Amino acid sequence: MKKFARLFVALMMVCIMAIGVAAAEITVGIVNNPPSESGYREANVKDFEAVFSAENGYAAKTFYSLKNDEQLSAAQQFITDGVDYLLISAAETTGWDAVLASAQENGIPVFLFDRMIDCDEELYAAAVVSDMANQGKLAVEWLIAQALPEYKIIHIQGAMGSDAQIGRTGALDKQVAENENWSIVVQQTATWDEAEAKKIVEAVINSKEDFNIIYAENDGMARGAVAALDEAGITHGVGGKVIVMGFDCNRWALREVLAGTWNYDGQCSPFQAAVISDMIKTLEDGGAIETKLVISEEKGFDAATITQADIDQYGLGE
Amino acid sequence: MKAHASKFKWSKYTQLLVPLMSILLIVIFNLLRDPSFFSIGTSTNNLGNPVLTGNLVSILNGASELAIIAMGMTLVTAACGGQDISVGALATIAGSVFVRILRSGQITIGSILVGFLCCCVAAMLFGAFNGTLVSVFRIQPMIATLVLFTCGRSIAYWINGGATPTISSPLITAIGSFIPGCPVPTPIIIVAVMALILGLVFRFTTLGLYTQTVGINQRAARLNGINPMFIKLVSFLVLGLCCAVAGCISVSRLSLINHETMLLEIEMDAILAVAIGGNALGGGKFKVTGSVLGAYAIQALTTTLYAMKVPSTDVKAYKAIVIILIVVISSPVVKKATNRLWTKIRARIPAKKEVVAQ
């Protein structure tokens, strides 16, 4: 009887494996930030859900968290579960070495998307990312092109240590350090929180310090800053006293740019899933990945040149 | 302590000494640093209304949500001897309901009222959920509310679907910033109204007394005909209502809701406000005024740090140092020591007077 039971179990297992092989599904573990984080993330998560779907031959396991440690343990769990590929958009750039090494030991190729991780290049198969530093550079170049006699900047930062914050801060810090007529009135983090951004700008207005540029590292914080300007009766946007700059290209933010109440919005493309899927297909077919680092093409929108068509095409969310 | 209470009338208010002291500390520090820190001015906002400006206005305005949530948190703390850590999530759910209703049609005063009522009902339902876990199932408040703390923001997200839905209307701006013609920010007025309502409730009902009784000794309360379960549930319902109001204010400020960052970590600040307010975190005696003052102290601290341009990476560390100071000063050990010192000084003063009289 025992023998029979064993035989039966063994048979079942073979059957299950056979079914698994027959379906030839590729299992991917996706570690991302939650869609509720921002309009950007919502579009990003939707993009991955659409591409890594059952119709496209994938079985996707997903985990969403804003916290690095939760993401780390989820990634470790995916490795233990034996996924074929691991896709990661990290909450923070550091602390990933051990998990990535463990993936490598288990022969699981890792793809980084959206955000880079601070680690040895050997630890991942490829990275499809937004070049945050380039977004900062584009924004600063645009600001230089405005040829103001003096730049007095309120710089509102995102969550300290995030890739977006580091990239978007870097270019501005460099420009301010190298130019005499560029100065930072205040540099403060609002951790992506709109209401906090408003309080920071209020504090500057109350101290009666002069400023003519708001450089906010995402749209929400720019909106908070603008609310403070509105309450204090300070004009902003095209022809206003203060230049307003945001990032991410939410639809509502681009509409502000089109209306001329904001001056600039930097794009951050959330569409990386298709590129990664192509790479996985190449690996499955026995090929090799040629370029290890793929950078999404991005641009910035100026109030003077933006059109409704831009909003329809590049705007995120609603 | 009881002997003291019968001696001085003002000793009823000694509890407020700690929050008042901490506010005073921040005020003096700021006046030394920049004498014009608290000056209030008037200006015209971009809508053409005359408005009050200045750090004092910013502090009172910015602390509105915290002050309102701290009111409810005080009641829960007093009745249950524990804290609700889901208030941020709960306020976000309430805000999300508010936004959902306003987005379903034209924004009018009527639809705002309907939205507000719905979000109150939603928040009180979730409050009742927390309250039931705590009162009926006797789960530690922090553990019971951990459920909503974990999933609340996801629920808020489901209600609206989008990541950062916006609602644009002059009426919403009036709630979140200024009513045309009124120079005082509306959130400050809302806090005053809430305080008034709560004050009247305490004045004309036995809710305050019963809450305190349940917090000090449940069994004694039951023997005296008070239903502890009911009182605990009521405290969570009141907190739910407070969260609903705070949620509506927060959403109206920028006519936008961000489910992940809205009122983030406000639960910690609210608990801190209750602690600074001199309330026993283990339940029992409480003073809502203390918590509200505590809320303003916390916001004053943050605003000060912003005004001082403390580097963004260091803000939390500075905040922590000040908080340690305040909490140590208000600790029972230090309180006892100061009490002893005070009685010694008091014992000497009449002695001196007698000498003078002779």
C-alpha cells in the first residue's frame, strides 16, 4: 500500500512537471514600488502587468513596497521559490549585494528597471533605467538657457538617498557650485510629500528672503510649492516672478505647464517592460544580451513650446 | 498629589505646564535667533484676497491636521491605555472617499457636504472596526490598529484607482486655504470649531469623566454602572471623526490626494503630541488642550528647523534631540523631583515672610 502511494505521488509529480514544461511558462519575480506611490509608478506597474502577462507566456509574481528591507526579503523569497528571472526596481540604491549574489549563485538572471542599484555590474544581467542624472542635467540646461541675471533657487528634494533624488540634485548642485550668480536659498527634503513642500516654501517666504526659482524634484512637491506662492501673493510661471519646475510629467502637471502657471516639467519614462521582455526572449533562445545598460529616452517640456498633443502622448495618470 | 489638588485651584492645569514650557522654549529660542520670527503681516494672495502671513500663521495652519487627530488620539489613549497607529491611513481613506465623491460630479457646496458626510461615515466605520477589536476582543490597541495601518493606504488607493487624483474648484481651495474675505486660513478655523464642539461635549456630557474612569480602573467603572466596552468604542468613533476632518483638510490644501504620502507618519506625531501634552500614555487622566498644544509645539519645531535651514539629511536628528529633551522633562521621575523642589521652595517663602513681619 505504501509503495503504491509513493508511486502515485511520484507519478503525480511527473505529471505536474510535464504540464509545466508543456505550458513553457517563464516565471518572473517582479519587485517594485507600490502603484499608489505616484502617477509615474502607476503607469510603470501597469506597463509591467501588461507585458508580463499570461498571454505573453509569463507567470509573474509581484511584490510592491516602498521599504527597502521588505523588498529585499521579497526578492530573497522569489529566489527561494525558484523564479526564472528577477526584475527589481529598488526603493534605495544600496544594500542589495547579498541578495543579488544569492540570485547569481542560483543561476537567476537579474534585471534592474527604472532605478539603478549601487553594486558590481557582474551581479545583474542588464539594467533598463531612466537616467535620473540626465533628467537633472536637462532641467539645469533648460534653466541656463533662460539666461537670468541671477538664480536664487528653492530646491525641494525627494526622499533622501533615492535614485531620483540623487540624480536630480546632482546636476543642480554642480551648476550652483561652479557659478557665482547661482545660489541655493534653501535645500530641503519633503520626502515626496506635497504638504511638506508647501511648508518649506512658506518658511522661506516668511523669512522674507528673495528667490526666483522653485526646483522641485517631482510634480506633487512643485504643486505644494505653488500653493504657498499663491497664498503669499507671489506670481509664478510664464511672465511671473518665480520660475516653477517639476518632474515626472503627470497629466495635471503638464496642463499647468500648458497654462503657463508652471515653466518646466521633466519627463521620466515609466515604460521599460517591453525592452526587458525582449531581452528575456533573447536569453531563452540562447542568445546573449549585447548592451548591459539601456537608458530610456527622455525630454523636458517647456511652457513656451508644449502642446496638447504632448500631454496626450507623454502625460501620466489623468 | 491629591493633597496638592485640594490646595491650589490652578493645579488642575499643572498638566499643561509641559506643553506650554516646550512651546515657550521654542518661542524664546526663535526670538533670540530672529526677533521678527513671529511677526504677522498681511498680504494679498493670488486670488486677490487679503490674508495673514508669517511664521505664526504657518505654524497654526500647518499643525491643523495634527491638532485635530491629537484630540481624538487623547480620548483613545485615555480610555484604552494604548494608541491608535492607523490614524494616518484612516485619514487617507477618509480623504480618498471625499475625493471620490467630489470627482463623481460637479463640485458644489451640496456635493462637498455629501462628500464630507460620506467620509465621516466611512472613517467612523473603520474606527468602529478598530474599536471593536480593542473593546470586544480586548486586543492591545497598537496591535489591533496595526491591521489598518498596514492595509489602509491600499484601501484608499482602491477607492480612487488613480495615483494622484486631483479635484479643482474654488470651493475646495476655500476649505484648504482661505475663504474669500477672511484673512485667517480656513484650517485654523476648523480646528477652533472642532475644539469648541469637543469642549461643549465634555462640558455638557459625562463622556470625559467616564473615559477617565474606564482608563483608570475598568472593573471599578463597570461596578459603577459604566460600560467600558461602549466607552472605548465611542473613543474610537470620535477618533474616526477627527481623522475624517483631518483627511478633508489635507486633501483640500492642494486639491490633490497622494495615497502614499498624505499625512505620512502623522500617527507618530499624534502620539508624541499626546505625550508632550502631559497625558498618561497608560490611560486615565487626560487633557485634550494639552495634546493640541503639543501638536503646535511639534509644528513650531519643524517650522523652526526649516527657517534655520538645517540640512535636509539632519532634520530628523535635530527633531529627535528636542523630543528627547521634552519627553525627559515630562517624565514622572523629573516631575517628582521638580515637585519636591517646589515644595521646598514653598516651605521657605512663608518662613521668610514671617521674618519680615517681625
